[in-house]
Amino acid sequence: MNVSLSHLSKRFGSVTANDDISLRLLPGEVCALLGENGAGKSTLMKLLYGLLTPDSGEIQLDGKPVRIPSPRAAQALGIGMLFQQFSLIGALSVTDNLLLGARGVPFWLSKRTLARAQHRLRELAPGIDARRLARDLSPGEKQLVELSKVLSAGARLVILDEPTSLLAAPEAERLWRRLRELARAGHGVVLITHKLEDVAACADRVVVLRAGRVVLETRAVSDRDALVSAMLGAPLGRRPLKRAAAVAPPRLSVCQVCAEWGDQKLEQVSFELARGQILGVAGVTGNGQELLGRVLAGLLAPQAGRIALDERALVGPADPRIAYVPEQPLLNAVAGSLPLLVNLHALGVRQLPWWLSFESRRAGAQQLLERFDVRPPELDRPAATLSGGNVQKLVLARELSGEPALIVACFPGMGLDAAASRRLVDELLAHAERGAAVVWIGEDLDQLLAHADQVAVLQRGRLRGPVPVAQADRRELGSWMAGAAA
Amino acid sequence: MDGGGRGVTALPLQLSDSAQRPASPGVLAAAWRSSFRPGLRALLSAALLFVASASLFFLVLGRAPLPLFLALWDGSFGSGFALSETLVKASPVLLCALATALPAALGLISVGAEGQLGMGAIAGSAFVLLAGEGLGLATLPLMLLAGASGGAAYAALAGFLRARLRVNETISTLLLNYLPPLLIEYLVYGPWKDPASVGWPATISFPDAARPSTYFDTRLHAGLLIGLVLVAIFHVVATRTRFGLCLRLLRDSPLLAERAGLSFRNWVLWILLLGGAAAGIAGILEVSVIEGRLQSGVGTGAGYAGFLVAFLARGRPLRLLPLALLVSGLSAAGDNLQMSADLPSSVVYVLQGLLFAAALIAERRRSVPAFAAEVGGWTALGRPCSAGSCPRRSAARRLCSGRCSVRR
């Protein structure tokens, strides 16, 4: 199926998300859409998938102009889309989930229908038992089931929105392989991403979007520098940073901490961090990262063990010495219906005057938004109207603007583009230089190894390590993540 | 941004609507304005749907709709007397709407106004019967205080269950509604029964000192004024003060609120308690002004009508006023329907139900294609919103239509 988008434009109020974009998508080819947060990648694909309607421009399928008013229409035309969030129903088996999305499923489910669905799944992912419940699958397996679901709905063009953002490295590699195979089998594949490694690993062609326009279209998918400079508009320079030497006594000491929360637990977690040290906590998601963040931030009292910051115990959830960047910022760290201005001052709500007035705080807040590049930098805009990456920037602007003694950051880079992740790293390093202890719970081992002083691995609630980064062995860390015995 | 803030709600009991579009300057007040869009189209379609479904209902009863609508109008707003009766009915409804709207500002769904009203009636009556003699002018305020504390204490029970044991407040308040009417029955048939009355189960008539005065030769009483003042206070406090900001923080992100030093547990308790006090005042006023004694069936339906009003108001305090008038107009017209149109007065409950359903449908429906896509597409089977930052999805772990206006 030959898809061509010509002169598509889409505006949201004063923001132009897509500005006169023309693009051809060919069968048998993996096309990567690369760009920063808010570059318009997802918007463009939502136009194609019928979730949004273009303000102007035309979509042609095999030379014939089509109108795609809804996802259902898109599916009927053979266009399928995978979103970042999984749509599988956890309580149902893999087979049931596959049948939910499929076309032409008879009312009475015969063994043959089931077998057909399972056969399709086996072609794509031989390792997945179709009888398992969807909630027991790993993120990578879920992704493959989703993919199978979209394919069994008859999709010949598959759009994937940031598919590797939740995947561990081996799972991402498997997904890349599958996408290559799909392309070889004649499907068209569109990969929305802001990761260069996705592009290099599996794209035939890359289209770089910046500020709603196509700035580069090339088949040189491994040309890192060209892609980065097209994405950002200017090449990034690396800035060498010095760090204060670690001196005793420890700034943060965590001793034999046990905690439980939902289905997560921590067992006997102990470590010490000196002034100015960054601890990188690596691990596969779902091994207690969120809980560790909450406990260190003082939001959950541990069942056993003690945590001391500057040799004093934490004072509970509202400890002013701690900056905390939680996972899922929109749910956990901002009030979506309140303006950015109020969100920036949310932690000090008890110090606000009874009769609210924010006038004196506007200028400072405006500077913060600009310093952290929150887009659009409109103080009165409700936080929920920001894109995911910008919500994260808003949280960083609030949490990293003070002088905390401890910074606990749980997946702080989630949703950030290259420039914003750099700024995040710079800010964290600056705080470390000032003397703060930083616990950086992350998913990207490379990033942790590049910037942390010590690295540890969280696996099933147990902390392995920490070891100084200089002595860290990738393979050993990898085996810790996989749960090998000590 | 198509879709907007309105109508993406999947659960009918969501009492307030969150922001989706940029606000104008003015911080909190602006946030309130923008977060609850006026939705004129929804209002109109609700009205239309209501008239259509009510007509259908009348036709099923074998009656011509138009005369019945006229009878409804006559019985609610058609004459000075009808209007006064509507206003009399509006005062408990307004107070009970407050008892629902206040917890809703915190994201709680309390349906307990009915029970809190009953407990207020019992507590206020207990004060009058046990200590009401010889207090003179102090009687009335103390009686109101007793009624308020009765409602508050009863609501605090649900608040305690929610705060400490995480019992869902909707379930607990709903179930707690069954107790007060039975307790009243027990009291008026048993210990508090007026010995002078032969068959009629009721307490003795309240002394004059415990009967608030009525005005303009009607049954209008101070309850309406109390309700108006409380609504005005609620509006100002919620939109202009730190208290309102705290409510919004707690509703939007409990974790953030906790880090700001606000304790969700305490707030749940106190907000439910305040709401219960409003319903309790409604209860004792119904007893003391309207009946003059405690008897069974006091204030029946006002609690649920209040819930209906609070729901329709979508969390905007000032909207409680016209809506309370509308809903109590419907109840007031019940008597007229009975007398002039020979229909049982319980017809008004059917009409209230239709109004509620009409509002829900109008609220839910957006553009016809979006609606059709949602019903027809596999969105109905649970495809979550495509936007990673969709507040609807994450905030309540609810499925969003995927057409909400959150942009990536």
C-alpha cells in the first residue's frame, strides 16, 4: 500500500503542530519519524490514523484521495497504530485480547478461530504462550501481542508510537528484528521515535521533523551527527564538568530498609551517599523502582530500617530538604487543571496568603519556565494541556530550582528529547556540584554509567551494589538485572 | 482541539470536569472558569432530551403531553403560591446539594445527603425535646447547631471509614442512608411518641421558640437564605482562597498535595463533615418549620434531589442556585399533578430520573462522528487514550475516548 501525505497542516489554537508536511510511505519499508517532543510526529500520524482531522492537505492511498474520519475508517483502509500505552486487558488471556481487536470474529468462538489467532501470534512471537494472562506479560511481550493484534485487524501499514520507550535492551532488539521482518513481508512500517538507536537499528529511511516541518529526509540512517543537528537545529557540544570530591560523613544513609506497597517490595536496602554523589539505580521496570523513590522521598515510611539525611531522620512527606521527581508526572507531580504558575508553587501552598495572589510570583515563575524550556511558556495554561515531555520539564523546573539536600528522581528522563535530557543532566550535575546527594532511578544504563558516581541494580526489591562506576562491569550489571545469584 | 474538556468522562458519577484549554489571566478563578466549560450545547440538548423523553413517558401513560407540561409549569413557577412552594422545597435541596458538591470538590462522590439530613432532623429534635424549654432566643441557633452536628457526625462516620480504612465513600454513604429513616420510625413509634396523639406516629409539636418564623404569608423560611449564603461562601472560598487551591491540589494529585503538607485523610474527614452539617441543617429546618414535629418521612427525597443538583452543576457552586430551583420546581409540581391532572405525585421522581438521564447523555455526547466512532470502534473495548499525558486516563485510570484534546 502506497500512502502519500501531501501538504498536511494541523493547528491547535496558536500552535502549529504540522506545517505543510508532505511525505510518502512505501510498502516494504521501515520509515522512522524522528523529532524532539512536540515536533509534530504523533500529530502527523494521528492525522493518518483518523484520530485528528487535518486543517488542510490531502491523504492519498495508492493514488486515490481518501478521507479518514475515525480510527475505524483507518483500520478499514488497512492502517493500524500502536500507542505507547498498552491497550491489552490484563485480566484476559493473550488469545482473548487478540480476538478483541480482530475483524470478522464470529459470535461463537470455535476452536478454529482461536487456533487461527494463536497461529498468527506464533508467527510474530513464537515464545509467547497464548494462554497466559495479558497482565503477566513483560512490556516487550505486550508490545508484540499488540502488534499481532493490529496485524490481525488487517493492517498493511503499521504505525508505532515510541515503541521502545518502555522496553529493555534485548526486548527492543527483538522488536527491531520483527519490524524488519514485517517490512520484508511487504508491510509498511512507520516508527515514531526520538531515539537515534531505533533509527539506526531498523529504519530504511528517516524523516526528521522539527517544529512541525520536515527538515531532513534521508536514507543515511546511521549518520548520528546529521540526524541530531537536524533534530535540534544546532549541534550539541559536550561540556566537561567537575564534581566536588566526596567527603565523609555521608549525606544520605539508608540502612536495612524494608517496605511494601501494592505489588512492590523492598528488602534490606542499604547504601550511603556522600555530598555531591550521584547514585544511579538501574534495573528492569517493575522491580520496585517507584517504591524506592517514594520511600527515599519520605512519602512512605519503611516497615523496617532507617533513612537519615544529614544524620537526621526524614520528617515525612513534606520534607523541604528533598526534591522528588516521581514517575508518571501528570498523575503524581502536577495538578492537571491548575495553571503552570500554581503548579510551580504547589509545594509551598501552605505558605501562600489566605486570599490568593500570585502577582509577585509571576516574574520568577516565567523565568523558570524559560530556563527549563517548558513549551509553551504560558503561566496561565492548565498543566494537563502540556505534552508529556513538557509536563516532565515543568516538574523538573519546580523540583530542581531550589537547593535540596537530596534529589530523588524516578525515571526523570521519561518523555524528554535529547536537548531536554541534556539539560536534566546538567541540572543534576550542578546540584551534585553544590553538594546535594542524587538518587537517579533510571532505565537507561548508558546514561547512568555516563553521569553517576556509583551504580546499583534494583532487582525484585533487592539492591545489588552499589559499585563505583569506574569499577562497574556492564556484563555483571546485566546479569544482576536479570536476577543472577550473587 | 476537538473533544474539549466536556464529555470525555466515562463514569456518570464524576461530579466535576477538568481543564483542557488555556486559561485567561487571574490564576485560580480563571482555572475554575476554564475547567468547567459552560457547555451551552450540552445544556440545550439536555433540555431537548428531557422534554422528548418526558413527552414519551406521558404518552405511555396515555395522556397528552402538552397539558401536563402546562400543569408542571403551573405547579412550579406559574403563580406566586407555586413559586413560594418551589422555593420552600428548594432550601433543603440546596443545602443537600452543598453536602454533595463540597466533597465533590475533593473528588469524592458522596450520596449521603439523604441520611445526613435524617440524622440532622433526629439530633435537632432531640435537642428540642430534651432541652428546648426555657432557652428563649437561644433555642433556634442551638437547635440549628444540634441539627448541623447530627448531620456532620453522621457524615464524619463515612469520612472516618474513607480516611482510615479506605472504604469507598460512595458505598458507605449510600448504605448509611438506610439507617436514619428507620431510626426516625423507631423514635416516633416508640420513645418519642406524642402520648396525646392516638394513632399518628409523631413527636409532640415543637414549642413556639423552636419554630423558625415564616415570611410573606407563605412557608418560606430562613433555610433558603442560609443555603444562599453558604453557596456564596463556598463559591468565593473555592475560587479565590488558599483553601480552594488546596481542594484542587488534593483532587488533582494526592501525592503532590501530600508533599505540600496537606493530609488527604484529614481533609476527607473535615470536608465530609462540613457537607454533612449543611444537610443536617436542612433536616432540622424541615422538621421545625414544615412539620413542626418529628415524624416519619421527613425531607424524603431532598438528599437525592440535592445530589442531582450537584451533579448537574458540574462542580460550579453558583450553578447550584438555578438548578436547585429547577429540580425543586419539579417536586413542587408533583402536588399539582396529583390534584389537577390526576396523576400520582411520584411521577415527579420519574421526571427527575429522566432529567438526570438526559443530562448524562447530553454530557456524554460530543460530536456525532466522534460519538459514533467511539461506539462503533474498538475504543469501546478499551483502547486507552493515545495521548501519553491524557489526564483522564492517568488521573483515574479510566479509559479515555482517545479524542480528548491533550496534545503530544
